[in-house]
Amino acid sequence: MGIPIVRQCELLSLPRSTYYYNPREPDIYNDLLMRLIDEQYTKTPFYGVPRITEWLKRQGHPVNRKRVGRLMRVMGLEGIYPKRNLSQASKEHKIYPYLLRGLEIDHPDQVWCSDITYIRLRQGFVYLVAVMDWFSRYVLSWELSVTMDRDFCVRALDKALEISRPEIFNTDQGSQFTSKDFTDRLKDHDIRISMDGRGRAFDNIFIERLWRTIKYEEVYLHDYQNVKEAFSSLYEYFLFYDKERLHSSLGYCTAGEVYFKDRLVLPTEN
């Protein structure tokens, strides 16, 4: 007898709403355009609607700026130049200053960071959030969601805080991260809150590099049929990323080796 779906979701820490996600009716040409936009934007995150439009035309797609802008909004990519704008700011939420400028980051748990990216499926897409230690590049937690609500970001934060606690937590100014639920979690643990400056693409540079790595080493090499397949494949990749992938910037150590260097026990799973 198979494991019930409810139990499967519990074991995978995957919300049932995400598991049961049914993609919209396919629009083959728009799906193609969104795939192209995703790949080019990953290469050149400083490209806005005008440049993406002209690039698509060079690839033989006679699109106008209105259509490209609409697709990029669906993907969560249109926004403040030049940074991705998956998470929109909320006027009701407090914005915190950027605390990392000029700061020497020289040990694990000094700074954690988090961000959201778009992950394509065969039809439709999901969003991925991750929490990463800035110094070691270790990914402490991650979550998938079919919507841009704050809940999946809070879940990722809670999972990371089960491992340790940083001195500073850095994000962009998106409503998911400026929400009271998210910032109160940080304050309850006496964690200083840092937020990227508006339009500053490199304030959270290491997690931007993480997204590029995931896209090229995992996402673009596969064609996820559904959310469950995306989750399973990303689960295996993050285990590899944390425990096996050698980082030249870390002296060819793994992220896990650097993050847990002075700890007695290493976790058995991500």
C-alpha cells in the first residue's frame, strides 16, 4: 500500500496546495518566450524590458515591449532597474537600512541572506526561496511555492533557525521579507535586519550567484513535469550543492565543510 499524499507532503515539508498545483492551460508560444526570457535574464540581470525585447527580436521573435513587459510581470522579473523584482515592496511595511556595506564577513553565521527566484516547469512555474549563509555559501533551507505569499518564506526561515542563528539577516525590500511575520521572527531571535538598497543589484550578490548556479547546473538541464518532480530534483541538487560541490572561492572545499568546520556534529540531511 502506498504512502498517502498527505503523509508524503508532511515528509517532504511540501504544502499540499503546492503538491496539487494544476498548471494553467498551456500557451505554447508564451511558454517559449518565458523560457528564453528566463535564460537571458539569468545571464544579464541588468536587462530590462527594452533590452529583453530587442534581444528576442534578434532571436527571430517579433514581439513588442508591451507583451514582454506583461510576461516579465507574470514571471516576477520586471521591476526596479537593474535588480530582479520578484518580491514587491509594501508601503505598510518598515524598510530597514543596509548593514553590509564595508563590513568584513569572516565567519559562518555572521550574515545570512534570502531571496526568491522563478523556476520553470514543463507548463507553468513555481517560486523558490532559499536561506544561505553568506560566508560559507551553505544553503540552510529552501522552500517551493506556487504563489508569492509570505508563508513559504517564513517556513524557510523557521527551518533555518532550527540549525543556528545569524548576527545579521539580509534580504531585499520585498513584502515577503518586510512583513511583520518575517521581521518579528528575526527580532525574537535578536537578529539584526539588513535590506538591500532600492535598485542595487549587488547588495545581495552571493544569493544572486546561487540562483545562476542552480539554473545552469540543475534547472536548465531538466524539464520538470510538475511540482513534485521539481521538488525531488532540487532536493537532490541542494544536497549535492551543500555537501559535495567544490567551491573555488572556498579553496575547493564544500559549503558544508566551511560552515560546520568548528562544529562537532554535521547534519545528516539538508
